[in-house]
Amino acid sequence: MAYPWWKECVFYQIYPRSFQDSNGDGIGDLRGIISRLDYLQWLGIGAVWLCPVYDSPNVDIGYDIRNYEAIMAEFGTMEDFDELLKGLHSRGIRLIMDLVVNHSSDEHAWFVESRSSKDNPYRDYYIWRDGKDGYEPNNWASFFTPSAWSYDETTDQWYLHLFSEKQPDLNWENPRLRHEVYDMMNWWFDKGVDGFRMDVISLLAKAPGLPDGQGDGYVFSPEYFAFQPKLHDYLREMREQCFAWRNCMCVGETSFVTTENANSVVGDGRELDLLFQFDVMDMDGEGSKWNPIPFDLMRFKKIINDWQHAIDWNTLFWGNHDQPRVVSRFGSTASEELRIRSAKMLATAMYLLRGTPFIYQGEEIGMTNYPFADESELRDVESINLLAEARKTGREVWAWNGIMAKGRDNARTPMQWNSSEKAGFTTGTPWIDINPNCRRINVHDEAADLDSILNFYRDLIELRNNSDVLKYGDFELMLPDHPQLFAYKRCYKNKTILVCCNFSTESAAIPQEVAGRNIIELGVENTLLPFGVLVSE
Ligand code: ISL
Ligand code: CA
């Protein structure tokens, strides 16, 4: 049986603005990525997910696209892009692009036209409604602003935006809009890209009539904008029009997906190949990500076990550009020893599961959250808006604590290439501060140290790439009630690999169930030390 390429390899996510600057303007760019291709090859990854590189006014750092077929000037030119793609392919590395089509920038030509008059041919490319008695058409809250609607004087109507007011939602009910998007996707496919990561793709369809959410004030109402029945029509049409016949991979950022509805997008219907679910990412927030609750190992085990059994093939990840750094979040930075061991433990626990791993840049060297000193150091619209809103109700301290722990800027500080002041990222002034811990956490030093997190990631990727058990084996949760250990078994054709990870800061006795010939042994001294790992076969 032949498996598709995207089940055979490990993905690496690049956030271009913070990966490598090549011209000293403090902003990462395409030529910077080109200069690091040998590093990616050395790491052993087989595909890259590139966050948006399209022309954008950068209100949401590239997730507000002004022109889908042009490269952002700060990142370089289309020639640079072509060279990047060629450079990846010549190293056997595939490239998937970010597809952001739930919304565009308000500076996109479509929206400029759309807002100009009610009878403009582009009017129906977006979602316009009359107000209700001078107020918003409904009570929906947005991800980034209190209301999901903004009023536009020119035509005396309101437009919907589930994100910032500069990210108007596209109207997927309009077939002309849909076919423009398909043409654009095919244009990129014809250039040779290998697929797309589809931004908030589960939100494309909105409930007919845009009903009010239940509650007072502005109400966040995913029941009316996520996983609506029409979503499946759009995804099937997209597949037929753009990629059913291609050797590509499309992964959806399916916000609000559940184990119950997941197979409606990735099951036999095959609308998408893979999906990102956020149950693990959401587990340390109560109701909202800004209300922190401690990591609960039992809950983690249940989430992983449920997902491993719910769908045939999972995405495996600990973070991305929207999440804090995993070692700060679920590991420990109490000492260097614990940071290093917990980073390795977390990688083992996640990436030996059944599915396709996605490593976020900097994770492979154990980068940590950034100690932001004050608001002036923030760059993310989500955090900046949250703080401004919280200030109105005297909840500034709550918001600031939330941002320190969960703010998206934590993952967006520049990649740490070496121990110099600017971390080898730039020669100029970086667009966002560089973590001073680049002195000890950086690619250059870790590449030379065989016990480093970086070399551990490299070995883990190699182990996975060469093991049919790890790639194709079944998953079985072990020791479900153990309060400290997360353990599982992977089985394939009479072969078994056992993975046992100590998620706690206390030592744990090694259960006999996980004994075997050791493949990975970390923090094992008769017992499993805090964050210790044992993998055996
Ligand atoms: O980070 C989040 C807010 O707490 C997530 O809810 C995030 O907004 C959501 O997963 C959607 O993310 C994607 O679309 C956004 C963009 O800001 C994110 O960077 C992107 O990954 C709008 O395009
Ligand atoms: Ca630059």
C-alpha cells in the first residue's frame, strides 16, 4: 500500500517575518529563508508550511491580504519566491502556502470596490447588512474587537468582520467570489506549490439570516459561523475545482472542530486531507484562553486518546504562531536542566503519536516565551486590542497577565540563530524584540552540542522518518489512570514501540509495562526523573 507523501514526512512551520532577515531592515524575508534551506534539510523535515507572504498592510501580520497574487514588498519579490520554491524542491522539501480566504484586507481591490456603492459589482463579495435601529445588524462579537460589525458611512450599511475591522469577511454565498478564489488557488498550484494550510476554513459559511447569539452585549457565536452545513458544499466545490487530481496536501485550520464532526471534513468525503484541532491548545484556559488554568494530565490523555481514535490521521503539534512557546507553557523553565529535558519530553510525547508532525520554528531549539516589559513591546493586534478593552473596565492586570502567558507575540520573537546580540536574525533593528536568552538558546551552539534540544529533534525526526511502526502503527493508550505518566503503544505488523513520558516535576517509578529494549532514555535513574522519557521496543 502506498501512502501519500504528507503521511511520510515532518512539516516545519515558518513565520517569515521572524525567521531570517537578509537586508538589515529588521524584517525576516524570502531571501533570508533561502539562506537557511540547508538548515531545514539538515533537520530532516520534508515539507514547509509558510505563513502568509502576500501583499498586506499587516494589521494582522499578513493575515489581512491586499493582493493574493503578489508578494509583500518587505519580504521580497515573486522572483525570490520562485527561487525559494525551487530551492526547497531541489532539496526534496515540499511547500504549502497559507490560504486566508475567510476574509481579506479592507485594502483589497475587491473591498475598495465593494464599499464604494450598493450596486457595485463587487458589493456581494462581502457581507453587508442594514443596521437595527442605528445599531449593529446582530450581536456577534469578533475574535479581535467587541462587535463583529463595522459601520460604513458611504452606503449607510454595516460589514461583517469576525477578526479586526480591517479584515472584512468574504461572502462565500457568492459564486463569483468563490470562483475568483479557486482561480487564485490554481494559479499558485500551477506555480508548483504542494498545497495549502487553510486559515479558519471552518468559518466560511455563516448561518442563514445571521441570527443573534444567546446572551447580553456582544456574544461570541461560533454556533452560527463555524461548521455550518454549507461549509461542506464550498469545500467540495473547492476540491473539485482546485485539487482533487493533484498530488497535494490541504490542511484546514478547523477552529471549533470536534471529534464528532471531524470526519465530515477529513473522512471519506475527503474535503480536506488533514485538520488542525485545538483541544490541547485550549486546555489551559477556562472559557477563554485569557483565564489560565493549570495543565491537567488526565484531560490531556483523554483529548489525545479521543482524537487518535476519532480520525484516521491527525496533525501533531504543540504550537504555532498563535500560541505561546510550548516549553514555557507545558514544560518547565525553572532551570536549564528542566527546560532541556521537558522540551525533549514534550517532543517525544507528541511526535511519536499517529499522524503528521508540525514543528513551529524555534521550538526545535527550545525557545521560550518573551518577558514583555510593557505595552510598547507588543505587536499583535489581538493583545493590543484586548488590553485597550480591558482598561475600560479596570481589568488591565488580568489582561496583562494573560498576554504574558498566552499572547501570540511570545511565538513571534525572532528565530535565534546564534548567541550574538541580534541572534543572527538581523543586523538592523528587529521589528519585535529578540529574546536575550539567545545567548544560551540558539541554533549555532545547539548544533554543536550532541545533547541539545536541537540534536534531539533531529534524531527524533530521523527515527520517525525511518520507522514504519511510528509512521503507520496503531495507537493504544497505556496507564490511563497514572497521575504522572503519559504512556502509549504503537503497533505495526508484530512490532511494537512503547512511549512513556513523565509530565510531572516529581520522579516516578518505571512501570514494568513499558520495559523493553531502550531506544530513547532521558532522565532515567532507576526511576523516571521529572520530565523523564523512556521509549523502548
Ligand atoms: O489565536 C487565536 C485567538 O486567541 C486563535 O483563536 C486564532 O485567532 C484563530 O485560531 C484563527 O487564527 C488564524 O486566523 C486569524 C489570524 O490572526 C491567525 O494568525 C491565524 O492563524 C485571522 O486570519
Ligand atoms: Ca528584511
